[in-house]
Amino acid sequence: MSTVSVTATRWELGWELWMNDDHVTQSRTLADAAQQVRDYLDTEHGEIDHSDWTINVVAVDQPS
């Protein structure tokens, strides 16, 4: 099992989910964020099963 750290930044339509500078996806709610990250990873790396990965989502305030 692996762990992915995600920074969630609020925007007007939901949350940007940053895995690093090169990988970002989005989610309407924080409640759906971990599954959205798994779905993104499955799309990018379909040969890997991400269903049991730990996704740590940390919400931060959007910079002004």
C-alpha cells in the first residue's frame, strides 16, 4: 500500500487537488477528494490498483 499527500485549494467551483507541481485534478467537495485522486491516478497509471492507497488531503486557504 502507498500513500499520496494532496493539497486541496478552494476555488469558486470546488477544490483543486495538487499531488505535486505536475499532477492536479479537482473535486466539487472535500468529501469526494480522495476518490477523485484515486480516479485520476487510475487514469494516469491504469496498470496499478490504487483502491487501497491512503490519500491524505490537507485543505489550505487560497492565497489572496
